[in-house]
Amino acid sequence: MPLFRNQNKFGTLQRDLPPLKDAIDYQLTKAPSLYLFVERFREWVNWDKRVYLSFVRPADLLDFARSLGYPAARVFSEGRVYPIRLDQAVPASLFTTSADILFFAEKHRTAVERFDRRYHVHISSR
């Protein structure tokens, strides 16, 4: 019995992750604070993301999101959540390690505010 679903997946630098790990990751996404804690100590590397990001600079990605009309985002880096406004300069230090970015539109404001309150994300100015 193979450990991986697809031994020869086209377009990826590593095989699919075992189904158990997929299931664990899915469950962790339901608890963002726990997900961030676990993500901080993981040793595996997402090689697809790493290769893709070696060609794309964070500033390019932020400029692209800004051009689509996104006003703000949350950056998940080193186990913490950082609020950023796309009309202001974003510290490059947020991207010295692997980071995830969640862009949101104005119509998501209520959900984002609820997320910020629940996970104690401090906003300097709204």
C-alpha cells in the first residue's frame, strides 16, 4: 500500500502529503491560534510555495492585491498575526521567514473585526 495518494503528481516538487496529515491540517484550520502555534514549530517545507515565492516579491504581491481593490490584509508570520493596510508601507521584516497573507475586501469587515477581537489582533488605527 503506497503512503502517498499520487506517487507521480505532475507540477509539484514533492509528493502529496499523507491523508492523515491532510486531515490534521484541515482540523487545525478550524482553530487559527492553535494552527499558528503548530505552524511555528513545523519542520517540513512547502516546496511549491517556496519555489513560487522565490520568483515573486512580497511587495509585488501587495501591489497586485492593492490594484484589485483590497484595502487591508492580515499577515501570519512566526506564529503571530499582523494587521496591515495596503495604502501604507508594509515592514519587510514580516517576510524574512515564511508568511501567509489573507487579503479581504470591505464587505468582509465585520468578519475580520470579529476575528481580530477573538484572536487579540491589535490595530493601531482603523
